[in-house]
Amino acid sequence: MATRATVPAGRPDGPGAPTAPDAGAADLEVELLDAVPSPVSLFGRALRAKGRSTLSSDDLPATRLVVPDAGWTTRELAAYARLCGYPLGGPVPSTWLHVRTFGLQMKLMTAHDFPLAVLGLVHITNRWRMHAPVAPDAEPTFTVWADGLAAHPKGVLVTLAARAEVGGDLVWEGWSDYLARGATLVGQATDQSTPGGSAAASVGSIDAASLPQRARWRFGADAGRRYAGVAGDANPIHLCAPTAKAFGFKRAIAHGMFTAARAVAALGPRVPVAHEIEVQFGKPLFLPSTVDLRASSVAPGDRPARPTELAVTAKDPSIVHMTGVVRALE
């Protein structure tokens, strides 16, 4: 069941910027939902969705999806924490809030007025800001909307934005960038910047091979299915070789946000309570694979002032699956 209202859209101007509504942004109609949809329930619609190859900047749906009091069960949170390597107890991981908003992303991307075919999109970057701790028994209000289109050397980037509020206070916000390969954005020159104030080049320019190795992990052939079980992202490219081959991959590939969550969890207390994290996904991580976590060192007096650079690579560090930066929010 859903109801509609109209509220102003907003976009922060850079890292740590306030999230007050942007006076220059168009108003967005809000669709209130009773619960976050299961992503799995929307994949049938995703398979049928058709996309366009030529777009303009006003082609995105002018709708915000909002779910008040969207909690989770202790079992769901514990299963995610165990799989990704987070400790049980204490505030929820910031990556968990991305997982909990993914169903709203899927609903938005499978709507009739979304201009791109969701299963043809490539998840290339993610960034999020954790403004305050969120208790395991919290029931945040989640909001998701399409934040913008941008030209890219390989096509068009679409950015989906999300936020979580507890008691009316913003506790978390995130942006997911997806690439529509081969698409064209009319009337806009290629721009490497993306909505949400991200400096994508900062993570893309990290020299992964120069970072010290911190851990070596073995991702089994079932890693995609296991993550889909706790996160709900059952995209066929992640599940097994036959379904991945149907979409042009030689084997199943690991979820980007599973790789990111494993890396962030491994940093442990080096991640400040209030933080901003940017990750950029590189070469597909085919399953099964052995990968290395690499991260910059932090002197005792540096934390949390100095950002932590991290990367996930193959045993050959020239093959980079993900780079990232963890910063403290002031």
C-alpha cells in the first residue's frame, strides 16, 4: 500500500556537507510504502524491463520512495554480520544500511518510468556517510530517489541516493553509481564527477600495489549465493556460472558491496564512528578466487585524521577488484 505527497529534493555539495534541501532542485513526489520490498521479488520485473539508449537529464522518475519505521530482525542482522566479518553486538555496520535500502533501489529501477534496464547496469562506485551510530533494534525511516544522470566515457552514469533517519535525525546517507554501457546523454559532455559530491578520482587513483597486504581471503564458488541470501541481491551474474554466462560473464562474480563490506569489517576500530567511505569497483572478481586485502598504515597519533586507503586485489596486485578511502566525518 502506498500514499503520495510532495517534498523538496536535496543533494549535498561535497564530503561532510549539510544535507539541507537544495533550493535549485525540483520538488519530488513522495510515495510512502508500508515496508521495504524484497529485492528478490522484483527480479522478475527486472528481467522484463527495457531500457533506452538515448537519454536526457530530465528522464529520471521524479519520485522518492519512503518507508517509515523500517526495522529488521536480529537473525537478519546477525547473518549479515557473520558473513561479512563484522562483530556481533554494538551499532549496526554502515554497509548494512545500504543493504536495507537496496529493495527500494530495485523498486525504483524496475518502475515503468525508469529509463534504463536494471540488469544491464554495472555497479561501479558507492559512497556513504555514517553520521551517528544506529542501534541494532532501531527502526529507521528510509528514503531512496534517483539523484541524477551524468555522461561517462563508456556510456551514462545514473546515481541513486538513499538516506536513513532515526527520530527525525539523519544518521546515514549513501549514493550508488551505475553505468549504462553504450548509452548516450543528450546535451551533456562527458564529466568524471558524479552527483552526491563524490570525488571518484580519489579512489580511482589509488596505487593498490603499493599498499601493504593485510589479509588473504578465499571466496568460494558459493559466495554470491551466500551473500544474496543475507542481502537479497539475487542478480543472476552473482549466483552461478550458467546464469552469469547468460549475461556475458565466464563465471559468477562477487557482489561489489560484499567485497566492500569484507574490507570495511576487516579495518575494525580503524573506521571512525562517524565516517565517510568511497569505493570504486574494478576488474570483476570471478568466483571462486583468492584475493588480498591491502590497506595503508596508520600511526597511533594519526587516527582518525588521516584517511585510510584500501584495495582488494588478486594475488597479482596489478589486478584490482576494488579501491576505497575511509575518512572521519568532522
